[in-house]
Amino acid sequence: MASFDVIYIGAGPGGYVSAIRAAQLGLSVAVVEGRETLGGTCLNIGCIPSKALLHATHLLHETHENFEKMGLMGAAPKVDWAKMLGYKTDVVGQNTKGIEFLFKKNKITWLKGWGSIPEAGKVKVGNDTHETKNIVVATGSEASSLPGVAVDEVTVVTSTGALTLPKIPKSMVVIGAGVIGLEMGSVYARLGTQVTVVEYLDAITPGMDAEVAKTFQRILTKQGLKFILGAAVQGVTTGKKGASVAYKLRKDNSDATLEAEVVLVATGRKPYTAGLGLEGLGVEMLPRGQIKVDAHYQTNIKGLYAIGDAIPGPMLAHKAEDEGVAVAEILAGKYGHVNYGVIPGVIYTTPEVANVGMTEEQLKEAGVAYKVGKFPFMGNARAKAVFQGDGFVKILADQATDRILGAHIIGPMAGDLIHEICVAMEFGASAQDLAMTCHAHPTYSEAVREAALACGDGAIHA
């Protein structure tokens, strides 16, 4: 029976990052993982493979739409779907091997198999039971579905099946206009699939700044995606030719159906804690299946912790990573902390969409007096040069103190641009601090500075 300072259950972004940090701090560490590769959902069947396909199909779109404008002549490339999937798999493989190397470098033991917790301080993997001072549950989440919608990962798929379809479908219905649905929907739309997105609410990307969501929908519609909003899916039936999606429009209760070769169910995710034995231990759970933890990520069972998608908060890989670092430092006797007010969110379509902090709607609801600084990418020389003038940067600042309260970007490299605002917010910066910082020309980041200037006397180029 092996004994450790800490055993992690799950080798996703939360588990593997936390394990490395704990090892750096001198703890003896083991990680339980049942997959053949490390990295969890994000690396194997989520964030990374989807970004590979987004990149490949964006370049395809550029050849069709913009190459000729730049004097790049010739026929657009044909799609070898099998080869594109191979490229995606290779990207995943390089990254999983990288984590294996980091485990060896940091002397982390990989306990291969599925773990359970028979009692406090013990983790069972297969027929072996290992003793440990601490256990961290980092089991992540799984795709959730709807009543009347049976997923077979062939005709009715989650994001997992959408990443490995044997051929490019002629038509696809995406149920859910959130991050996963829009990213995968845009991949297939660029490949020539007729994509229709069905969303229960009256706007896409629930919780996003309303102005950004409206602009985002307009751009995606221009790219060929169709949207049916305010529609409650009643069920999906499958047949030889594909699937039929029945839905009811909430505004008038009318019924309708959609036919498609493939249906992608992108209705969110739920914590994956099955088989751990939490009920038998008496672990307190929350109504939505999340594990209840205190400010130090400890459950009501001493020595048992949980992080990432298994606990409340946004289901984001980087949120899990930050919690992983924090819990590792807590276990090592240090002070671990996560600033939940400065966790960015990104949608990796083209254009990208990114946000951090409060939305206008949230500020209004809270009764906070704020000001808005906006700048369109159409006024940014670099963006116009690469046909990415759609979108804008919006910065929200406190009316009295000028402190940055939130930012929302739709445009080129939004997922990277958001981070200078994250750093500014972490340091409690004002919009003027950002406006007074020199930004290189010509860069997309100048649009961020201009939006900050717009919080004061006004942007220069608008």
C-alpha cells in the first residue's frame, strides 16, 4: 500500500496543474486517471482539439473570402476531412505527452485507473488501496442533455462526438447557443454544413453583455449560421437519414420541427462525481450536483477537497487551474487565493469574444454608477488590414473613481487582448492608467487603449 501527502482524482487542468504545484512545494503526490492519456476533457476531447479545428477552418474561410483580395490567386484548397482530424489528434497527442513529461520531471505518480474513496484518507484504484493525508477531487464535468434527447454520439452527439464525425454533414442542428455550440457550429459552417442553432432563451450566449451578444449574433448570421431563439426543444427522433428536432416557440406556443443529418447537443455541462463514493462518506452536495466546499476548498470531511467543475463557479479550465494552484499552496501550509472577480471568459470563434468582470446589465442591477468607453475595430489600422474590422472593445469603469469594473471585447485576438485588462483589474487600475500606457502601433491592442481613452475625454481615432 503506497502512501502520499496528497492524491488527486482526475488529471484534467485542475488536477494535473495542482499536482505539479504541490510537487514543486515538496509534497509527495499521486494522480488517479482512468483515461489512457492525461489532460482530462479539456485537452483530450474539448478545448484543445476544438481550437485545432477552429484554426484549420478559419484558414479555409480566409482562402475563400480574402485571399483574392490580397492578390493570392488560385483555387481554394479542398478539405481532406480525415487528414484534418489527424492534425487535430496530433495536436492533442503532443500536449498529452507534454504532461506525462512534467509528471516524470516532478516525480508525480500516475495511478492508472478509476478512483473511489472508501473512507477518509484512502483512495482505491482497481484492487489497490492507497493511503494519503489529503484527497483532492478534480473529476471535472460531463455533457448534460435534455429530456427526450438521447445521445448516441453518432447522429445525436455532444461536443465529444462532434470532434470525430466520420464525414462532414450537409446539415446540423445545434441545441444551445452557448460557447460550445457556437464554436463547433462555426467549425462546421465553414466546412459547408448548413447550421441552425436552437436556443431556449431570447438571446445567444446567456450571461454575456447584451450589446456584445447582439453584435455577435449579427456577425455569425452573416457567416451563414441560422438562429431560432426562444425555442424549447421537445425531443429528437432519429432515422436512416438523420434526425428530426421538435421544438415549441415560447412566444406563441406553436410547434415546429427541423430535419438534419446530425444534431449537436450543447446544453451545458454537469459535475462528474459518479463512482467516487461521496454519498457513503457523507459529503455535503449542492442541489445541482456540485460538491460543497469552504473557502479553502475543503468539504465537510476533513482532508477531502474539491476543485474545478466539481464545485460551484464557471466551468472553465483556467478557473480549475487557479483553484488547483490555490489548494496545493493551502496543503503546503501557504496562503492560496483565487480572485473570482477577474476570471476571463473567451469564445474562440472568428471574431473572438472575451469578457472579464461585470456586464452593463449586472452594474445596472447592482445600482452602480458607471461609465462606458467604447472603440470599434473599424478604427484600428491593424484590424482593417486583415479584414477583421467587425466588433469593438468596451470598458466599464466606476463613474466616481474611474476604476475598471469590467471589459467586453468582440474582435480579432479578443481572447489575448482581454488579459491586459485582467492584469489592470487585479492591480485595481483605473481606465486612465490603461489610457496613459503606451501601446505599440500597429497592434490590435491599441483598440483597448482607445476604449480606455473613451472613458475620459474621448478616443483619438473615433
